[in-house]
Amino acid sequence: MTSFAQCAGSVLCAFALGAGALVPSAPRIARAQTADEARVDALMTRMSLEQKIGQLLLVFVSGRELSPSLQRSIDEYHVGGIVLFQDNISDSLQTVALINAAQTAAILANVGIPLFVAVDQEGGTISRMPPNAALFPSQMALAATRDLDMAELMARSHAAQLKALGFNMNLAPVLDVNDNPDNPVIGTRSFGSDPQWAAQLGGRMVKAYKDSNIIAVVKHFPGHGNAAVDSHEALPVVRKSAEEIDAVELAPFKQMVWTGDADAVMTAHVAFPALDDSGLPATLSGKILGGV
């Protein structure tokens, strides 16, 4: 099995509400440094270790305005980003005000780096947008159209709404191959049970997000579709062979890595004994995150 770490080059790991977000970069090639790279190197040089660690954190936010706790997270813990949920969003103006306040606080802080502002906007049952936003079908309904152009259009439409509100990261699309009818948490959130079709649809959506300057976070690596337990409530265990996992669960993720379109990957709270017999979920497994 080809190493995910080898495909991704250098990998930056962050933990978002217990779900690891992997940000892969392209393999290193000897070339002249760009102005942006020089600026990043200069910024990293003057940052403390605590600030660098803080930038790896994508944190939960309480309330619908810039709270003292969020201000403290930015000022003292130097967090790199925030995740908004339905409880944080009442309407468009309130959402814009919250995001603008958080970004202003981040820019004025001693690190001075803008935040990743993320949301789960998959379509279907997983929609966090304000009430006046356009509604979109689930990924499984989208897959049933058998239309790749429709997938691209849906992603571009999502991106337009996200950008208008101030978001720069979408925790989508879902690349899980839903091959277990008893799965209680993925279901219509997936593109279905065909790994190659999931890869094609996911690829078109990720590229559309990228072209729209929205960071797409594909999920849930190495696959949540075969789980029979909701990982928010207990630890699912997928007892497939390594060969089966490679052919089904990993297929859509491998395409994202090889094409270089995936800017980030969210991991799964799922144990895969064939990949790591320690009992650890993928989120905490060095063997899976660094060796698959």
C-alpha cells in the first residue's frame, strides 16, 4: 500500500473538535523561493513555539458574538482557526459580524495571522447556513444525477455563499464510501457505495472549491462509511482487510492526494485493526496518519 505520508509530502496536523485535520503540501522540488514563501519563513522565524502550536488549533466557539473566551483563545492561545455550528449562526448579518470581529481580533493580536473560519456545509441534512441561504441536496442525491458538472456547480454555489459570509474553509465534501447499510451517521452524506464515482464527484467539488478560494476539507480519512456505530457516541471498529480498505475506503482519498487538489483532510474516529492493531482510532494513530 502506498504511504499517504509519502504522497502528501510534509504534513501539518491540527485537531478540530477531536477530528484531526491534515494539511498536505506538494513534494519538495528545488526551485527559487517565492515572495509568499519568503514572507511565511520570516513570520515563522519570529513566532514563539507557543504561537506555532496555537496555529495548529481549530477550536469550537460559544455564542454568536466575539466572547471573552474567544478573545482569550486568540490573544493567549494564538489559535489558528474557529469552527462555527448552527448555534453560532442566527442570520447573515450576525454571522458576518461575528466572523469580522474574530478576524479583526486575530489580525490585531501579537501573531497577526488571520483565522481559518470553518463550517460543515455538505448539503442535505448537514447545513449550517443562515435561514435565508439557498438549500442544496445531499451528496447522495447529487450522485444520483450522474452529472459531474452538477457537482461542480453545487460546490461553486456553496463557495459563493460561504465567501459572502466570511468563511474560508468548508469541512466538506464527504469522501466516505457508504457500503454498510447499518451506518447510523454517514448515509446520504456520502456519494454512495461506489469508490470510483465518489472519487470523481469529490474531485470535481474540491477543485471547484479551490478555484473559488475556499479550502475544502475532505473527510473522514481513512473512511467512515463501513462503521456500524456513531463515532460521536462510541468507537466504531472496521474489521476489513488492508486490501479491502485500500480498494474501497482509501480510493477517493488517494485520488485527492495524487491530484494535489486536497488542501486538508479530516480524520475519522474509527479503529482499523488491519492498519493499526493498537486499538487507537485513526485520529490518534501514527501508523494510519503517517504510514497508510
